[in-house]
Amino acid sequence: MKMISISYPFTNLAELVQEKAVSIAIGHFDGVHRGHQNVIRQAVDVARKEGMLSAVMTFSPHPKEVLGHGEHYYSCLTPLHKKQALFEELGVDIMYVMRFDLSFAAVSPSEFVSGVLRPLGVGHAVVGFDFTFGSKGAGNASTLLELCKPDIGVSIVEPLYDNGVKVSSTYTRDSLEQGNLDKANSLLGRPYEVSGTVVHGDGRGRTIGFPTANLELHDPYVAPKLGVYAIKAWLDGVAYNGVLNHGMKPTFNKSEIKPVMEANLFDFDRDIYGKEIRVQFKAFIRPEQKFGSIDQLISQIAADAAQARAINQSL
């Protein structure tokens, strides 16, 4: 899959036009949840049936971040590199990353079609039912359908519901932040994950018999609820089960500026400082709590580890 970064107006159109028409799914797609997957799969299906190339157009940074609609969108479920991997798994040929800035935000719906989609050789566009585009969200899916006539086909994908609630990025974020990991993973269609670098912590875990890898995250991920999780982690391409604490370490009365993630990998004892690590959250075990003594903490960590082992063996 090719990833092509673009900005509007185009200055290098000759380099952007493909050898075939393009069937394109359009959206920010944060999370690439099951609803997003339906949109993207439809674009891929049309491409295969019509002999087109399949593509996704996503936007960076998040439009709501640029337009100042709240700090909620400074974090993400899926950073760009993760989106790229997920799009490729779905069979997408091209990933267009449109720079979203105030200039692009001012583009009208008709200009988006005439100045972006047609020059890129789009033969078919697929969007979700709640898709909006153009300055101040003036256009919607029905607007796109009309503006694309007669040369660009448009498919509008109906919402996907989970027990009566629409599958969405917001629903997924809220589920993570509330500690409902099972729901978040169900909405995503896979375990939620983060990636980062192993950095030095205070070394206290090793002194109490549970050495941990402290994670410095690469991207501003949506933070799951503070607490203890069963995880699966990848280091150098090898998977390890483990348990992770995401929190402020209140038992040690240390004033953390922000929560930290510390992973204890089972049956593992290596120096991995500076290594890249990818962590999947498999199950939420318990909220973070403060213990009256180090012995109580050690006893609880042992119980958490045993529970995490059992969970990973059952999945």
C-alpha cells in the first residue's frame, strides 16, 4: 500500500494521479472501528468489481483539533502509522493523508469535489451516513451524492449498532476512559493497543520482585482508565503475556505529574531499555488503589499477575 501525503491546493497533481480510477473511502477514521471498517471494505469491494484502485482519504491533524472544538481530540485511538497498518490489512491500495489546516477547512463542498476528488481521478466515493465536509460542515452525504453526479458514483454506508448504540469513535473513547475495555475492544474489533519506548523508571518494581518496563508512548493515545490490565506485548517481534499498571503509584506517595504505564512481562528477565514495545490491552482487572503497606501491595500484585495469566490463557 502506498501512503501519499497531500495538501490543498495541489501543486504536484501529475505525481498524484493514478493509472486507474480510484474508489475512495473518505473520513478521519480514528480507531478504524467496525463501523469504519464497513465503509472501507465497501470502497475496496467497488474497486475490485469495477477494476479501480482502492483508496482511503484521512485527515491530519483531526479537523476538530484544528477548528478548536475541544482538547478531547488532541488524543487519538489510532495514530497515523497504526491506521496505515489497518488500512493495508483491509486491502487498501492507497492511503491519502490530507493536511487539514484552516485553509482547507474553508473549502466549500463543491470545491472539494471539483478541486480534490475529480483531479485525483476518483471514480467512486464511499462515506458514512453522518459524513460532513466543506466549510463549517456545510455538506453532508446527500450533498456529496448530488455534487458527484454524473461521473463519480457515491455509496452511503448505514450506521452499525452495538446493542442499540451507534458504533463510533466517541463511544470507543468513552468506553476506554470508563474502564469498559471489553466494550471498547468489541467496538474496535480487536484489542486496543499503544506503542512506545521502554525507559528507566524508579526501579522499585525489581526490588519487590516484579520488574517492570516503563513505557514512554510515541503518540498522544487516548488513555484508558487508571488501573491494572492483562496485556500482550511485542518486543523484537516476539509476543509476551503480562500485566500492566496504568496510574499514579499512590502507595509510594510519589507525586507523579501524569499517569505512567508499567508492564510486568511474564517469564521474562532482560534489559530492554530503549527497545520499542507494542502493548495490547486484553482485559481490565481492577481500578488503581492505594495500599496500607508494601506487603499488601506485593500480595495484590501477585494476585493481579495470577489473574492476568489466567485471562491470557483463556483468550
